[in-house]
Amino acid sequence: MGTGFSGEVAEYYAKYRRGYPSGLFDALQAEFGWTKDDAVLDLGCGTGQLGVPAAARVGAVIGLDPEPDMLRFAGEAAAAAGAGNTVWVLGSDADLPEIGAQIGTGRLATVLVGQALHWMRHEVLFPRLLPLLRPGGGVAVVAGGAPLWLQDSDWSHALRDCLEAYFGTRPGPTGGGSPHDRARYARALEAAGYRDVGEIALRHTDELTVDQLIGGLFSTFSAESLPPEPQRTELAQRIRWSLPSGKPLIQDVEVTAVLAHAPSGPR
Ligand SMILES: C[S@@+](CC[C@H](N)C(=O)[O-])C[C@H]1O[C@@H](n2cnc3c(N)ncnc32)[C@H](O)[C@@H]1O
């Protein structure tokens, strides 16, 4: 298997991808009534940005991802966090019938999907997840907000221009997190029979170092599109030169989650 998240991309992801704010986990815990008796599935878990913090609030987390390199870093992040109640399983959404049979009916408090649903067939996935959810449980489709090059700030405009000059095309949005995508997912959840479909948004600002900006940018490439050396160092240098000097790199982060409940689970 291979998803474009292998090798150095996985390293950039593990090192530079920002985690989600604790307020997101507070909201998820309240929404789905997480307790230490609960199990959560983190589908497309990557390096564990959702699964590792969630593990502190539930009994067990199963992380599922088709990319072995991402899973390796997820395991390391879990060990560093002392999250011994996690398992990291190689597989994709297509494996859910088999994996679901092992998990059993009505066992999961939540299925988390963070910035990964656009690689899955969500119309097939949502109905498949329903029988796995316990009463009161549900699905959370999480997105991390506008990418680094689509922020409304001088440094982001400079980054965008630099990427356009380098690659010859204007960089667009990343998949799955736009209002249009979120509305599509919400409609598909309702069509699949979920109840109380809604959305939460959490905003905060964050100051980035130049290394975090460049590492975060490289984490968004696929393994195939990540420029090799020495072009990568050249691109990084161009970005450094193009940034407005002496100004802090303040990023506006809006984390959103589309939330939906299993019909059998009145809260
Ligand atoms: C952008 S990363 C997101 C990682 C993490 N969930 C987060 O919120 O930061 C997307 C992940 O989805 C995984 N992925 C891609 N296709 C998938 C599929 N069909 N089923 C499950 N995961 C998939 C990739 O391997 C990658 O680790």
C-alpha cells in the first residue's frame, strides 16, 4: 500500500504538523460522552494528531491508516505521551468490513476522521460505520482550516507567490476542509441515517517559526511531489527570502468538526 504519505513526508508530518487544540477534545468528549470505558477509532490516523490526545480521555484508541511510515510515527508519539491504550493498525477505509467485524457491533464511542475523508468513499463509509457505534456515539469529521498559503496575511501572500513562481501554478486549497466539503459530508451523514448532524468551529492564532512554516509546507506534499534535494533546499531558501522581514508569522487557525450521532443514541 502507499498513499503519498511515506518517507520524508511522514517525517515532516510528524515533526511539523500542528496538533489540534485541547478545546476540540473537550467538545468531542462532551458531545459523545467519552468515558474510560469507551473505544474510539481514528480513521486515517496519520501520525496520531487526533488519536494520541483522545487516548487520554477514553479506554482505548484504534488508529487505522494505510501508510506504514505514518503509523510508525503515531506509535512513537503514543509512546512519548504514555498512551499505552492505543493500537496502530495498517489498513484503509476499504478494510472496515473486516476490521469492524473484529471490533464488534455497538462498541465504538466515536469514529474520528481528521483531514483524511477526501481519500475515502464517504457515501459507502458512513453507513458502514453506523453499526459499529454505541448508543450516544457518532462520527467526527475534523478539518484544520485554511492551508499556510491561503491565509490572509503578508507572509502567506508571499508564500503563495513564491510557490506559484516555483511550480508555475497557483496553489489551491487542500481537500476536504472547505465549507462546501463540510456541507457535502453533513448531507451524506444525514442521508445515511445519522441524527443531530451539526458543526463546531474553534478559532485561535498561533505564531510560527520560519522552520515550522517550511516544514509544515513540506508536510502537505505527497512523497511523489516533494521536491528532491538540492531543489528542496533552494525552494526553502526562496521562501525565507520572500517573507516580510522582522514580522511575526501569525497564523489564523480554524479547526472545524462535522459531528453526527448514531440514531440509536439519544443523549
Ligand atoms: C493529511 S493526513 C491526516 C492525519 C491525521 N488524521 C490528522 O488529522 O492530522 C491523511 C491520512 O489519511 C491516510 N489515508 C489516505 N487514504 C486513506 C484511506 N483510504 N483510508 C484510511 N486512511 C487513508 C493517509 O495515509 C494519511 O496518513
